[in-house]
Amino acid sequence: MAPKAKKSYPLRIHEDILTAMKRWSDDELRSLNGQIEYVLRDALRRAGRLREHPPEIIETEEQKK
């Protein structure tokens, strides 16, 4: 199954929040975009608003025997 395509979205954000996110992303060795996505995904997961799909189980020929 191919991963879903990412969509571009212009984001207007207060400078102090952007600066804090940049510092946090540097600490976590992530890009700023990756950090924002991580924080949003975590918030959605905690709020029960993110529908996650269980990992796909792939059987090898050895397991099928």
C-alpha cells in the first residue's frame, strides 16, 4: 500500500510560536515542517480524532507453510 500524498497548506502563525517550534525541531533533529506535523498528529491522536490504520501484516512463503 503506497503512503498517502502530502498536501501543501499555507500556515499563518505567530512569530513566537514559530520560533519555539523551530527551537524544538532543532532539539529533536527534525525539520520544522516535520516537527509541526509530529505535534499535530500527536494532538489528534490524544483527542481521538485521528483514524489510524493497523500495520499491514505480510506473510512470507515460509510463514504460509
